[in-house]
Amino acid sequence: MAATVPADRQQRAQELRSQLQKASYAYYVLDAPDLPDEVYDRLYRELQDLEIQYPDLITPDSPTQRVGERPASQFTALEHNIPLYSLENAFDINEYRQWEARWQRQAPDVDQAAVVAELKIDGNALALTYENGLLTRGVTRGDGISGEDITQNIRTIRSIPLRLQIDNPPPRVEVRGEAFIPSDVFERINAERQAKEEAPFANPRNAAAGTLRQLDSRVVARRRLDFFAYTLLLPEGEGGLTLPNTQEDALQVLQTLGFKVNPNCKLCPTAADVAHFYDYWDQARSSLPYLTDGVVVKLNNLALQQRLGFTQKFPRWAIALKYPAEEVPTILQDMTVQIGRTGAVTPVAELAPVQLAGTTVARATLHNADRLAELNLHKGDTVIVRKAGEIIPEVVRVLPDLRPTGATLCRLPTHCPECGEKLVRPADEAVTRCVNPTCPAIVRGDLIHWTSRQSLDIAGLGEKWVHQLLEKKLVSSVADLYELTVEDLLPLERMGQQLAQKLVDAIQTSKSQPWSRVLFGLGIRHVGAVNAQLLAQEFYTADRLAAADPKQIEAVYGIGPEIAYSVHEWFQGKANRQLIEHLRSVGVQLEGTPPAVAPVDLPMAGKIFVLTGTLPTLSRREAKAKIEESGGKVTGSVSSKTSYVVVGADAGSKLAKAEKLGIQRLSEEDLLALLQSASA
């Protein structure tokens, strides 16, 4: 603080900040104002005048700093500290019970576990980072791996504290939650837009998304977004904050820190309790001042959450139990099929256009052959359409009494409409597939996936160019892209010399993308961006991964047997091995950085640990970190190479396998004693 600021002015500024922050918390979070508006405004102006007179008094958490003076020029993409996964959906209590059965198969030693049911707010997920108690960044969900840095806009949301209400904050805290626009605010915004002859927003969620992406934070501030916090992450685990053991405790800690938490949540010991909560709010939600489209159910035990982990798309320990979506009737005009990147054949209903949940719908998924047969769909049928998860339109049922005379039954074709090869349906799958690797639809999907932002990120090479490249037979695999020249591209429609050069340069630049992105870009079934990073860290060259057997792949921490088998099978395919060689020949990066080898003088160097069950005081992340700091390695499965298995409560099949192999068993106390004695 500059010496020119008198001490009494410094103290007064601190008093004003404290008073205004408490008043803001009471008003926006507790919904219990404790200061009249005119008093708040007077104090705010006093602080503002002080900061104008003495700019050194301005602090990042000052209430005057919520709205920026200058609009941003653009948003920057930031990688999430921890991936921000979306949730798997269930649409009735039976599907919820199926989810219960799935997670119980992953933890067969756990018969019953309480869950926390929370209302699912119809808004936009945000990840907030606090460093030493101060809000330092706010990021949108994006693709789950990275999102947009909208910190300037998030600071305008009054229910988000700029400083945590704790005296000794940890070095870093991450909070996840939902930004939303209350119903009355949404109506006001749309009334103002219509008065200006601007198109109204379709729904509050779209309005919130559009608002958060405003470059001018003053616009965001005027739209008065709100925020409910629901997840607390403590990467450092230090400071004056104890890591909660349950989701219920985490919600209470969030309130203590100054966040607004939805009060409509409940601890549910059984599925019957979840069903009661779900049914109650299906009727009662119409009285809420905001929109909710379902109930989010999370396992209450945070150690069990960590143990179950994630699939490549969703957490295994949580599910969104959605309410039935809006349904409307329309006419089926035709049925077509789409061939996906993996060869999956999806029947699609071509519909008479109809308004549904704020958008015009002209196509809807029919899922697969079983669903098609179940619907007994005919051309010209009147069908009921809804949005699955309020995103993907689907045909729910048919009204056969309205069927036209002589209507034709809809059937899947026997041969691929793209390549003419016979379609097959594997015995253990519901999906019909084209298995021709040179099918234009599969190659097209491969190319689009390869060029996408999460894969090789080839700027400018979008779907329209991919379609033309295939039509002109300029490419037949992703490796062919790297042999394209400017002269090859010039005959394409709407292509000029400058654009052709940019595309060729972008393709060549993508050769330097890391091996993890290349692995994801290969499009191996079940391998998402996160799993690709895990595999690339362990198998730091394509050759090493190709030579690994399923057990070796499964040993990677976070990789399950299904993913391991899929990766192994992919590398056994002759065409896939040829593709790898072609990519190598054109200079694509097929090698990463070898994993850091623990110095041989570290006490646990060369030792392999497996963790199973819930430890008394350490989370799995903390136990893994302690082992690795001592030079040890933590793997996800037990083998003859395992040195120790660390056992907690409710240990599963890993313990049985370890006992069968005669591997030494450690408790948490044993582990800590081992690490301490070894480092002494």
C-alpha cells in the first residue's frame, strides 16, 4: 500500500468492503437483506469515492470491481484443472435402478449406499477457481476438457463471492455450480428485447448461455444472473478447511464459504426415497422461481465417488434423473439412415417441421433396429416427438389409429446406403453396423473427428471441405491429408490460392500435435480425450501401445477392461497397423515424452502399489501422491508384478486376487509407516 494513503482511509476502506460484502451475501445468497437499499448505495458510493481518490485502495475483492470498465476483445480457451464431465441421464426410476446396478457391479462389496438428491438447475455449468481465498478465474464447461475464460463476466454475478468467507483459505479451491437466469428476470429480459424489436430468447438456459458469452461485462451485470454451487474440490487439501467426507458435508462447507446452495436437496438412503423426492418435485417445481428439468443424484460418500471414478464421458457415481420432456405430434414423411464414424447405423425419422422446446424439429432419432421394430413405424404415421434430455429429438410413440391406408412399413436396409456392403449386427450388440473400413461414411467420420479441436485441431478444415475431398477422391484416410498440395485443393468449389495455402499449412502444422491427441484422433472405440492422455503417458509411443496386451493396458490407473480390450483389438487390425505406418511416413507425431523415472535412490523406486477400498483418513489421490513422492508407482489392477496392495474398508476383488498371488497387504497405517521408515 502506498504511503500516501492515510491510515484512517485504509481502515475505512476495509470497513466499507466488509460491510458491503456482508450485505451482498445477506441479500443475494441468504435472500434476507439486512441493509436498506439506500444505505447500501450510500456506503457503495463512499467506497467508490475513496478508491477514486486513492487508487491504491482498490483490491480484487472490492464490491466496486464486479463490473469491468472495458469490454473484452475475445474469450480465451483454458484447460480445466479437473475435467468437468457432463452427467448420464435417466428418465424414470427404472433407469435409475439400472444405474444403481451398474455402479454396484463396479463395487460389488458395497450393497447399499446413501445418495444426495439435488434439483437439476436448467442453466450453464461453471468452474470457479479461488487462490488464497480470492476468485482468480471462472471457466465454462466447454467440451469438459477445456472451456472459455469468462472470469470478467462471472465477477458480475452477485451470488458468487469474490473472496471466500474463511480466515485461513487453502492455496487453491475449485467450486463447480450452475449459473442461471431466474424466471422473472428472463421475462423482463425478453420484454425489453421485444420492445427493441430484437428476437426473444427461446428459454432461460439459452439466455444464460448467451449472456455469459457477452464480451461486455456491463451487459452481463444488467441481466442479473444467479448461481447455485454444488461441488467442492480441494486439490491442495491445505489451509483452514477440512476436506469433507460426504456430499452432504460438502454442501454445508460451500455455504460456510459464502456460496448460495439450493436448499431443496435431501439425503436418500434408498431408491424408494429418491423416487419420492423425484415425484414430489415433478409437481412442486412449477412454483419455483427458476427452471429445473430433473434431479441430480450423487453417491454421498466422497471416497466411494473417487473409487468408482469416471467413464470416458460421465462420472459413475452420479446421474441426472430427468423429468419427461415436452411432447408434440407431427407426421413421419420418410425414414433415412445415418452411418456413424464407427459404422453404427442409426435410423432417422424425417418429420413435418414442428416447434419443440423452443426450436424447430424436422428430424428425430429412431435409435436402432429393435426400437424401429418396437414402434412398428409406417410412412405417413402420426408420431409423438420429444427431446431426449431436452437436446436430441426422438420419436416416443406412434398413433396407429391415424395411419393412412396402404402405408409402407419402415425397415432398416440390408446393405449400407453409402458403400453397398452388407450390414451386420453383432450378436452381443443392439447396434447394426457397416464393417467396411473404406466406407465413405466411416472415412468421412474419421476425417471430421481427426480434424476436430480436441484431436489434431486443423484450423479451417471443416465438414464441407471433408465432403469435397472425399467426393473428389483426394483422400481415403486421415494420413492422405498430409500428402495434399495447394494444386490438389484449387479445383474444389469456392477454393482460392490463399485459402488452399492456409489449409495445407494448417494440415502440416498439425503434425506437431502431441501423441495423446493423435491417439484420441484415431477414433478407437471407448477412448475419449482423457483416456487417451492416460494411455499416452504410460505408453509414450505408438509402438509400445501396439505391443501391449490387454492386461498391461488395463494396469494403467483409470483404464478399465473394456477400454483395454478395445485398444488392443484396434492395434491388431491389419488396416489400422498400415494406417500407423502411413502416419509415421508423413511425419505425424507418434511418440511422446517418456514418463519420468523415479530416481533409484528414492526409497520406493521400482515398487508397484494397488489401492483398494476406502482408507480411514487418506483419499486415493492423497495416497497415490505420497507413494509417487517416494518413487513408487500406483496401477489400477493386481498382477504378479504388484509389490503391495493397500487395503481400506469395503475392499473388492483386487484384494482377493492379491491374496491368491501372495502379495503383501498393507493398511493405511502400514503404508504410512513403510513410507516413513523407508525415507528415514
